[in-house]
Amino acid sequence: MRLIRFSWIAAVSAVLAVSAERPRYGGELRMETRAVLRNLDLAATTTDPEAATRNLILSQVFETLVKFDGSGLIVPNLASSWTHDVSHNRWLFHLKSAPMGHDGATWETPFPMPGQRSPLRVLRDAANPSAALIRKNTDDTLAGTGPFRIAEFEPGKRLRLVAHENYWGGRPYLDAIEIRMGRTLREQATDFDAGLADIIEIPISDIRRTRSIAGHNTFTAPMETIALVFDANKVPPNAREAVALTLDRASMHSVLLQKQGEPTAALIPQWISGYAFTFTSTRDLIKARKLQQTTAIEFAFERQDPLLRSIAERITLNASEAGIKLSTAAGQSADLRLVRLALPCADPYESIRQLAALFRAPSNGDAYNIEKELLDGFRIIPLFHLPVIYHASQKVRGWQSTQLKARQWNLADVWLSGARRP
Amino acid sequence: MTFRTRLLLISSLTIAGVVALVTGTVSILIRRSLETVDTQRRSAMIEQFRRSLNGQGEEVARKAERAITSPAILRIAAESARPDADFAPFLDEAKAQAETLGLDFVEILKPDHSIISSAHWQARYGYPNNWLISHLEPQKSAFLTRVPTPEGDAVALATIRTAGPILILAADRLDKDFLSSLSAGPGMRALLWLNENEVISAQGKVENPKLLLTLATQATTSRESVSGTIHWSNEYRDKEAFLAIPLLQDSTVLGVLFAGTSLAEQMTLERSILWTGILAATAGIILGSLMGWWTTERVTKPVTQLAKGAAAIAAGDWTARVEVTSKDEIGQLALSFNHMTIQLLEQRDRTIQAERVAAWRELARRLAHELKNPLFPLQLTIENMQRARQSHPEQFDEVFQESTTTMLHELQNLKTIIGRFSDFAKMPKPQFEQVDINEVVRHVLNLFQPQLQANGRNIKVDANLSDSSERISADPEQLGRALGNLVLNALDAMPQTGTLHITTSKTNEGARLTVSDTGQGLSAEECERLFTPYYTTKHHGTGLGLAIVQSVVSDHGGKITLTSAQGEGSTFTIDLPAKRDS
């Protein structure tokens, strides 16, 4: 009896020992993404679907003084504190123990920054990727303060990062990260199944499938918005509103999106803007039938994107209930397009400003007014905010959803099970 | 058209007609036999289609049976039993089942027929199924139905199964794979007509599907098989015979199956026969022409010689003869022709001789008559002189004086008569010069002016002369004499009153002169004999006036005609050439 009891104790201890495996240094993490990084210019932020991922990659190399947390609040990053003069014209950011760059040089502290804006604006600007601390050396190499430095870069194809040994937050566990860019979801899945990738992006439709295989899924905070965009010159406001009134977002969210992301009538998610709830949508087929006057609307979407295709087909069915015929077309000149809009950063003003620029709309005033201006007249009809879903292999540890919810990759904390330093 | 040409034409057309008849008959017979074979082949294909349909239906049913026992379907059935059933996780299940079982269409339905998952139209989840025929109960056998898809309707073999409260619809599309599974013979194919824009074959979509619209409409309207021929292009070989069979589900027409046979070989064969026929006909026509030419040459040569001989005789060559080259009917004909020519010549000589005798008799009679008139007074005068000398010598001188006067007068008459005959006999040759015919007419009218009103006559003259002065080559004296004779003739025809019409006009050849009277006119017999010398209808005259007119006109190269009717007067028309042939 005692023997049996000891045996149980030994077994439980062994399991605990395994489950409480300590982080290991070393190893190379292989990631794949649809995003394409053609240069290292952080200011070249756009609203294409991969823009957010591109910022996440570069944030491993170049860091900002402050950053947004998962609630959209500004929190310290490189800077531990900051002060300003009475008129808010001159700001001083006190850095954490003079962080050393990839080139071995340190940044002086306190770090000055011009003001002449509202304090919130100054801090939000400082949190934007374009405000990261970058030093250009005489050999044209760029030095940042992030946990990894760039070792190799093939624009648009591959980026190899290696650990920054003198990172101010402590050396990362990983020795290197290999990021293959421009990989389709199908290619990523194939590479993962073949053991050629450790972390990949997966479509929503694969969530159920990947749950049954080794590894785990993690979800970011919403990083893109799916929206309908009308050509206002071709489709009259009544017809646009009629289409908006036919949309059954709840059904699409629960079935097509498998309850991932969130249905929305706003471009910027609630957690970033705080005002998204003021934009509402209701389904009213009776009113839609009264409003519809256009016999047929050309409808374009990316047919290679399974999610967009299924949403588009559902939208077509929804519209047909009100007698609106959406005929599939191709190209940017269609009357109506279903698009993915990236939310490049957690700054609501910066995000909506970029969207306004994308649609050649005015970007004066605060974020709310800009967004309201964009949505008035049903030129743009937001449908869903979607996260990016990653699937990591079983050996990847420390890849946490909590960080991803704040739109950050915590690759400095990621380690590989069984890794060894050479 | 000559006899030879006609003969050639008849022989050529006969040969061509016979060849055309044979060619047409052969073509029709071949076409009918090929059509019979094609009909049999198409019927076999239809039968095979039905067998394949049954086979595929059984396969669909088997797959549906497998589906309802799959764990996923059982999980959905179990989920449906829960009060707060959530079917969202099963969105892809129908697609997975379709891929696993190799089906084109799978739909999983709630008991209220709303879609849980659709393999081919995933976005329709939650919507009611619109291709399940509502009155159909789940059944073992497959049925034909139309399945709406985002790309348009498809025709499919479907079956319905139940798994607990949920329904499974499984269907396989009748597509190009199905059509290719029908092992059609060479030159045959099956087409599936879904609508006027979508017709599929084993190779994919058919181009120009609208060409099948008429047949498809006939088949769907009548709900019976219809046959017809489709010409796919202007190429003569691109022709296909079809049997269109409506695919029915109850009373609904789901599509039309076209069993087609290429008519390329048949058209090629028919074209070959046609060309062979044309070549044979052409060769026949050429050969027929040569043979006909050779034959007609032999047959028509004597006939042509006969025709030439007849033409020569008609032209006045009484010596013409035809060569007799055979003893057949043609030779007999030539002999008869020659004999007839000899007879005609003898007859003509006899007629001339008789006419001469008659003319001399007439001349003698006329001469006797003319001479008798002055001779009789002469005789009486001489006898009177003799009686006066014997009985009344004292009055002889007086009688002698009167008698010699009378005798001289009668002798003058005799001289005049003899002079007229002499003039006719010595008709001088005309001396041609350029003459204005109107001037001649005016001159003659002036000469006869006194006679128009003499002896109580009242003859009006209506001279209608042409505006232009017609100058012709003529002898003005002879022409005036001829016109004078005609005027005299007209005056004799109008003893008391009447109108003398004289007109001149220009003709293509020269000039025309007409002289008409309003007398009693002449009979047809008189008209015919009027120009005969010494013939006259009057109690006086020599009968030489109109003969002289005809002689003058003839010497001028002209022509004189007479038109007359009893009681309506007579009209003499003289046509004279402008220039006399040398």
C-alpha cells in the first residue's frame, strides 16, 4: 500500500516537473506570415491587410518610448517616466537605464521630444511605431533597442533576427527568429504540417481543425476591419442604405466567423476608440425593400480569400431578400467591394487618419468626427473587427495571448522546449 | 434554234436528267439507311443513359447511407436534440461529407428544412432549402432535380435520408463527367441542356448553345422526345442530328438530354455522290454532245442540203439540186425534192408559155379592139364615098371633102393608138438627177388643173406635201408622167365629184408619194390584175397607164402598192429611194 502511495507521489512529481519546465535559452523560432516587409521604414505605415503584422515584426527591433496596453492606455516602454514644461512644449522622457542599441551605443537620457500638441497627442505619437528610436550608422545600418537585431533581410521574402545580447530587458531566450514573409495561409499550413514552421497564421475556418492537432491557438486583439465600400459616384445613397439594412451581421459572426472577432458598425474597435458603441446597425428588410431602387450592383471581393468569399456570398443572399441583386464582378472599379482594412496601430487618431487618407476623405478634427464623416451616407459599411489567429507548435512556449491582446508580440519571452545553446 | 441544236440539247438534257435521277435516288437511299442506323444508335444511347442514371442513382443512395452513419452527422443529430442547439460549428460539415463521399451536393437540414450546412453554397446556412421537393418524403430511390448554385442551376440525381430529426440531401451533378461516362459510339455524343446559355457536353460547355433552343423548347413544351438537325456553322460537314429528350421530375422539366450524331460522314458521302453525279452528268453531256454531234451530222446534213436547195429555188435558182447520198428516208426525201424541183421548173415554163400566149391574145384582142374603132368609121366613110359617086355624083365633092376629113381624123386616132403601143414598147431609160418630189407634184397638179373642173366636174385637191423639200435621185419627166397617169386614173374613178389626196413624206430610205381618190374603189381581183399591161376596168383606154407607172417606179428602184376597198376609193403608195444604187 505504501509502495503504491509512493508510486503515485513519484508519478505526480514527474508530471509536475515536466509541466513546470523552465525556460531554455537557445534555438531558432520559425515564423511565417502573409505580411510582406519590403523595407525597414517604420513611417511607411499603410492600411493594407498586412500592415499591422509588419509593425509587429519591426517592433521586435525598434522600440518606442511608450506603448499602448491591452486597454488602449499609454504605458511606459523604453521610457520609465516623462516630464514636460508648463506650456507642454518641451517633453523629456527618462529612459530605463540608458538602453544600449544594436550597435553597442547607448541613448542619452532624458530623451527630449518637441511638444506644441496636447499631452495625449504627444504620448500617442510617441507610442506610434514611426516614433521608435532608430539610429542610422555610417554604414547605413539601422540600430534599434529591441530584443532582436536584424541579421539578414531579403525584402519581401525573409527576415532573420538574432538576439540582442545587451537588451535592456534581458537577453531573449531565443537565439534567432526566422520570419518568412508573403506566405499564403495554405502554404503556411503545409509548412507547419511538414515541420518547417513553428508559428503560423491560420484562418478562422481552421480553428476547429487545429484544436485537434498538437499546438495551441492564440488570438490578437482586432487588427483589421472587414467592411463594404461603395463607389459613391455609382450607387446612390438610398441603395447604399438599403444594402446596409439587409446585412445580418449576427448570423455571419456566429456561423461564418465561428464567433471570432466582433460584429461592428464602426471602423475603429471599441477598445481603441472608446466610442465605437455610438455607431449602431439594425437589420430592416422592409425598409430596405422600400429604399432599393437599383436593379443590380456590381460586387467585387478577393475570391482567393475564403473568409471574404463566404461573407460576400452571405451578403449577396442577404441583399437578395430585399430584392437587391449583387452581381459578382472583378477589379477596383466595381460598385461595391468587400475589403479588409488594417488597423495599423492602437492609436485611434492615427488609425482613422490613415483610413481617411485611404478613402481620400478629410481628416480634420478628432477621431470620432473623422470616422463619423467617413460612415455618413453609407459609403463605408463596417462589418466585423477581426483578430489575427496564430497557431504555435507544441514546442513553442511563452507565446501568450495576453500580450497579443495588446497587439504586441512578446517574442523576447518566447522559448523553445528542448532548445539548447550551442 | 436549229434542228441540230435542238437534237443536241435533247440528248444532253436526257443524259444529265438520267444522271441526276440516279444520283438523287442513290443519295436519298443512302441518307435513309444512314438515318435508320443513326436512330438505332441514338436509341441505344438513350437506353444507356437511363441505365447510367439508375446506376448513378444507386451510387448516390449508397453514399447517402454512409453519410447518415458518419460520426459527424450523428453529432449534428445529437446537437439538434439539445434545446439550445448551436449548429455553427458544423458549417463545414456538409462540405467535408461531400469531399469524403465524393458527392457534388450535400446539404444538412433541420426538420424545418432550414440549412445547417451546405457543401456547394456554404453561405446559405439558416436559409430554407430551395431545391428539396417539399412533398417528397425521404425515399430510397434517387430522383432528378435542379440544384441552385451560386453559378446557376445544375441538374442532379438526388436522394434524401434522415439521421434522427435532421435531413441529409445528397446529390451528384449530371455534368460532363457523367456525359463522358456514356460510352457513345464514334461520331456520337450526349449534351445536357440546362438553359439557353448553358449546355454541357463531355468536353465542357458547348459553344453556341442558343442553336439548341428551338429543339429544347419543343421538347420542354411537348414533354416528349423531339428530333431535329443542327447546323453548327457554315461548314457543310458541321451538321448534327439530335434526339432531344426532356428530363422530367413529375411535371417539371429539369433539363433536356440531347443525343447527337454527327452528320459529317453522311454529308461528306452525300457531297461525294453529288460531285460524282455532277462529274458524271458533265461527262455525259460532253459525251452526249459529241455523240449527238456525230449523229446529227449524219442525220441533218442531207436535211441541211435540202433546206439549202429549197432556199436556192426560193431565191430563183431553178437549177438547184440535192445530192442523194443514201437510200433511206432522207435519200428518198432528196430524190423527191429533186423530182419536185424538175416538176416545178416544167410547170413554170408551161405557165410562162401560157402567160405569153395569153398576153399575146390579150394584145391582139386589145389591138383588134382599138384598131376596130377607127377602122369601122373609115369603112363607113369609104362606102359612103362609093355610094355618093355612084348615086349622087353632083354631091361627091362635098361628100369627098367630109369623108376625107373624117378619114384623116380616124387615121390620126390610129396613129395615136399605135404611138401609145410604141411608147410602151420603147419605154426610155430614166435620166437621173436630184429632184424635189414636191416640185414634181406641184407641176403635175398645175398641168391637170383645168381638167379638175372641166365638163361639170367638181374635184377637190388635198395636197399634203412634206415640209422639207425631199430631193431624190429621179427622172423628173418620167416621174411626172407616172404621177400624171395616177392622177388621170383618179379622175376616171371620180367622174363628177370627189377629192384627190396627194401627200409626200420622208421615209428612212427616201420619199413616199401617195395618191388617193374617193371613187368607187376596186375589188380584190381588180387590184391583183391592175398593173397587168393592157388590163383596164374602163370602157376606154389601152390598159397601159398603170403598167407604165409600175415600169417607171421599178426603173427608179422603188415600189408601188395599192390599197383599195369597194366604195372607199383607192390609194396608190410609191416608195422611192433617195439614192439609186449604181
